[in-house]
Amino acid sequence: MNIRNIAIIAHVDHGKTTLVDKILHTTKVFRENQETGELIMDNNDLERERGITIFSKNAAVTYNDYKINVIDTPGHADFGGEVERVLKMADGVILLVDAFEGPMPQTRFVLQKALQLHLKPIVVINKVDKPNCRPDEVHDAVFELFFNLDATEEQLNFPTYYGSGKNGWFNDSLTPIDNIQPLLDGIIQHVPAPKVAEGPLQMQITSLDYSSFLGRIAVGKVSRGSIKENQQVALMQANGEIRKMRVKELYVFEGMGKKKVSEVLAGDICAVVGLEDFNIGDTIADAEMPEALPVISVDEPTMSMLFSINNSPFFGKEGKFVTSRHLRDRLIKETEKNLALRVEDSDSADSFLVYGRGILHLGILIETMRREGFELTVGQPQVIVKQINGVKSEPFEILVVDVPSEFSGKVIDMVTQRKGEMLVMETKGEMQHLEFDIPSRGLIGLRSSMLTNTAGEAVMAHRFSEYKPWKGPIPGRNNGVLLSKTTEKTTAYSIDKLQDRGRFFVDPGEDVYAGQIIAEHIKPGDLVVNATEAKKLTNHRASGSDDATRIAPKILMTLEECMEYIQHDECIEVTPKNIRLRKNILNEEDRKRASKAMAQEVA
């Protein structure tokens, strides 16, 4: 059977998963009357809530006697580790670009990875039904991007298709039609068949699957030879160890599911059951003549956070997994499939240093653990500093902001305060397109203040560029916080009286503990307040003074916003039901002692 392996790459929200939906529907994967809903591939709760793809997925469809293996990839640079390894399975890529936005930072990031692997690109300009779209300009911008990334002659000669994923049509011109067949024909025509080398079995494990019945399943593309059921194979690990194992079952992808087969030939993507203790990047090779494939290299992490057990007064009330052993086992398990994540032990037995690609990457991990029933405390995100040629260096990123013209001054001002330098400023219609070079530290907390200052209009995207010399201190949060003095329920009476001191993060009647952050102070410096005092009742009533209290609703913050909000002496308590902000040291006296000791050290 003729096979085509294709990965779909694009910036966030340019319509990858929608395109996969249309391919699945066109090739009649589902029955006519089957309810499928939208974004079929995003089957994880978090993916559906946030509307982003986090884990790459495989599906396979049959069209005109050709089997097409489709791989949906994440668009966010924080999940770049996913994209890098998945592209190893593909022979061609569909680069999806929005007809209004044109190539964005992540487009550049994923395209660069694809061109380095010498994959054949097909460009699809999506959303041409938008009122202000500019498909011709975008086509020129894509060509320019290919040129800047040193594409070969063959790669520059890419076919282009136009269409609208939402309305379900793609064509090789701007003429609307009622199907996506031209694109499917284009995949068969332009994407090369998988290269098959002669020789014994070689297959690289590029992703993991898990089934509660079968255990861990290895997924990858057979690059040469063939693999059979019950065959004895050699598992070649990254550390050079070779172990003999037996293949129990083999599956190939069909539609959204898997189909059991007895043999898989070179060029196809399959899932292997029965191997133990394997990692992503290992090679499954012939037992007699084992040869390893080059190990997958993934970009280094740029951010770290301290994960520790929950040691607040409300410890263990909501979560099932609360001990340091639970926490450690879960983090080690995560590193098996999340390649861009690293875990190290810290000085204390209860805490672990976790390194990741960015706030979103670590935030998704914390959110997943919280839903599984873990309780933990996480500290402020820190960037990873390196010594390069004896100079203290930090990671820098390219930040791209699209914002209405009237707000561009504010944006430039905010970014330059955080040590960013402007590189590009262009006008696109009513929008200003700005590009900056900014330290990764400057991005922590930037998103929330950017949205506040531009009335939610700014569109931000960033990608890691390189390590450069340290830029000096960056100003943090200006305001201090209000801390609870006692461990009790908050009362409406007390909060009403304290409203002029700050904006609250808690409602009346919530349980708080001493040292918990309950509000943002209107001035710099922290203040300890009592928000749990009840009103003293007397027999006297005075007209007018006993009116109902008017309390502003509490500020709700997402996990990522909390991570950006906290300072170095604060942390976040994360439990299945609550996210609370608190000081690292809960006792007021101990905090004062610690700050005095810090001041003496500095002096």
C-alpha cells in the first residue's frame, strides 16, 4: 500500500486541529450519523478548555488507495519539545498560515525545525473568508520566511493552497469550492513516499502511549526492514546499553483508533506493545545486527521552579497525594514522555527543582497534577542563568506584539522598562506590528499587565532566541500585599472595613490562615491585617450605621497569572479545589528575622 506521512505545523490558533477534522470527515472515517463534535483530536480536558493543542496526536486516513498518516502538532513554543520529536515521523509538512496574521513567531520556530530535517513543505493559507484578509501579501511573506531560513531550491518551490477550514473548502486558487479534495490530491502528489533503506530492522521511538490493559506502548516510524509479532528485537538505549526483548503485539493507526496487525513494513507508523523500560529516542533494532539511529535532540529548558510538598495549615484536607514520595514519583513519570522537562533534587528532601520551556509549559503540568488529586507548593519561576566565556548570561526571547495604533506607545514603554529593545515597527492596517529583543525574565508578569494596559487588544507571542550577557535588575511588582493575621473564616464586617487598603483575593466566609496573601495593598510594602473579626453585637441600634455592607467581588486569578504575580519570598499553594497565595515563611516574627538577616547579608 502506498503511504504518505505528513505533519501539520502552524502558529497557535491558525486552524491545525480544524483542518484535521475536515480530513477525517472527507475520508469517511465516521459513519454518516455519528456525532463527533468539533476539534476531535483535542481529547484532553485541558486542551478543550484552553482551545490549544498540548500533546501531538496521530490519525490515519485512506484516500484513493493511499494511506495518509496525519500528525497534529501543538503550536505553542512552550511545547516545542513535542514538535521536534514528532517531525521525525513525517516525510512532509503542511504549513498552515492565517490569511490575515501571516507568518508569526511560532510559524518560524516550527518551520525551521521542519526545513532542517529536509521535509517537503506544502503551504496552506487558511481563513481566506475573513473580511480583512490579504492572501497575496501573506504568500509573499511566507516565501520571504522560507528564504530567510535558508530553504533549498526544492523547498522554495512549494505548492500553495487557499481555503477556509471552518467552511470546509481548500483549492489551489482563491475560487471557493465545496470540498478539500484538491488539498488531499496535493498531499499525494507533492509529499514523497517514505524513504526505505535496505537492511535489517530499525525503528526510532518518537512518542509514548499508555493503556491500562497493555501498559506503556512505543510509537514510531519503521525506517527500514520490517517488524513482526513475537519477533525478538534489540532495544538500543541512549546510554549505549543494548537489551533483548520480544514484541508481543503490533498496531497500526486507522482513523482515530488502532488496528492490530501481524507485520509492519518500512515507512509506516506503528505502535509496539511488550517492551519494558524504554525512553523516547531509543532505537528498536534487529536482534542479530543491532544498529542505532541518531538520538533526538531537544532544545534546552530556559525556566525553573521549585516544587515542594504542601506545608500550610490546611495540608491534606483536599488532596489524595500529599507526600514528597508521591510528588517525586509523579514528576519522574512526567519526564518520561515530556522531553523538554527536567527534574533535579534540591537541598531539602521535600522539594524538587523542575526545569521547563516557559510559564505555560510548567503551568499545564501543575494544572494536570492538581486535577489528579495532588497537593503541592510552587515557588516563583526563575530563568536559568549560565556562565558563557566567564560572563553571566541569561536567555533572551524575540517578543512580537500586534496592537491597535493608539496603544503602541504604552506597549513600547512597558517593554523598555523590562530591558527590551525594539527591532521592528510596522503598520498592518489599523494594527501596529512590534518586535522586541527582551530577556526571558522580563516576560514573567508581562502578559497580564499588557492586557490591562491595552484593554485586552494586544496579541503577544514569543520564542527563545539565544543566551546574552545579563541585563541587570528588572523592576518587579510595585504594590505590596495584605496578609492574614489569624487562621479563621473571613467576615464581611472586617473585609468591608479594609476595602480602602487593597483589592481582595478572598470572599467573606472563606477559610484563611496566618501568612496567607488575601489582598493586594494599594501602596508598596506588606501589611498584616485581621480580616476575621466579627461585629460586636449590642442592644443599641442606630439608624443608618447598620446598612448592609457593600463588598467588591474578589479578584479571580488563573494559575499562570498567580505564577507571574508572586515575588521571591512568596509561593502558591495548589490543591484540587483551591489556589492560594502565601508567604514562604508564615509566621510574622520569623519573616521579620529573615528579612533582617537578608539586609545584613546584602550590607
